[in-house]
Amino acid sequence: MSAVHTAESSIAIKWYYRPFWVLVLCFVVLGPLGLPYLWRSPRFSRGAKILLSGCVIVYTGLIVVETVRLVHEVRDEMRALQIDLD
């Protein structure tokens, strides 16, 4: 029995289209700017691309909300410290 080889499997894909690196780019380095790498990667199914896109968007939203909350908290602490110094 011979194995079926497709043109896609015989061509080496670039490192930034490999699943591990796509996930690193989306969740650690680029956030939603990494989504084009996800959608151009031949290693993910359409359903996985949709699910991961949603996860990246939610993850980015949570990071933005937490950053805004942290900035407000630090600002309030700085105001309280300034009042204590007066």
C-alpha cells in the first residue's frame, strides 16, 4: 500500500505558519495582529480557525480591561499617597 502524498504535505511550511508558533504569535507576541497568520496557516481547520480567533479576541479584551483597571488602581493609590504627603 502506498501512502497518499498531497502537494500541501510535501511542501515545508514556513515557521510562522506552524501551529505552535501561530499560537505563540497570537497569544503572547502580537495578539489580534497575529490572526492573519492563523488564517493563512494550512495546518488549522476552518472550525479551529474560527474558535481560536474568538479566543484571541476574548483574551485580548480581557487584557485590555485588566490593564485599564490596573491603571485606575495605580492612579487612585498615587492620589492617596499624595494626600498623605500633604
